[in-house]
Amino acid sequence: MPLMPKRVKYRKVQRGNNGGLATTNNKLDFGDFALQTLTRGYITNNQIEAARVAINRHLKRRGKVWIRMFPYRSFTKKPLEVRMGKGKGAVEGWVAPVLPGRILFEISGCSEAVAKEAMSRAANKLCVRCKFLSRDSK
């Protein structure tokens, strides 16, 4: 079951504006260690799931993981080899728009070395550049 909203008001959304810096979800709130974005972009539900699996596999059920983003935005795509026009394409998937400074994942209940390696593996699955944060390094 992919990560997606149960229901939305409008099926198809326009691209809109993904500018500026993150003003919310930009501080450590739950865990001791976090993964923070340095660039902006759209993270798909498959990338979120792959990063979550990578973190949990490395932690081996030690510690707790918080996912601080949700793919609430749909994106559309027209089929291959279809001419321009004839309306907007069908919904292809779901993305979470992220701005620089946004916290993506948080971990607690493990050592800093283990958390750093887990977050590094998760960052490799994502399409944005990230950095590792810890609570004591503020």
C-alpha cells in the first residue's frame, strides 16, 4: 500500500510555487538525531518508503523513527507518444514538496554513530541534498 492521502478535495493540482525556506518543521521536535534538507524538491512516496526501510534495516529494531513529511500532493503524467493538448494527464503518483531546512526523519534510542550511518543510507535514497543534525550540536 503506497503512502498517499485517503482522500483529497481536488484530484489534480497545478505546480504552484515551491520557493523560500522552511519556516515550520525545521527544528528537532521528537528525536535526538535528524535528517535536514539543504535543497528544495519533490520527494515521492516511493523514495520516502525506501529511506524508511533503509533506516529501519540499519537500526535493527533499536530506537524509534519519526517521518516528518507526507506526500499529500498529486502529480500527473501523460502517456508516452501522445500529442500535446487534449487536457491534463492522469494522476501518476504522490509527492511531498520540501524546502531547504525541512526536517525529514528523526531518530532516538541509539548512538550517534549508528544514527549517522542510518541517516546517510536514507539520504542516498532521496532526490535532495541533506545533512545530519543532533540535538546537542545546536
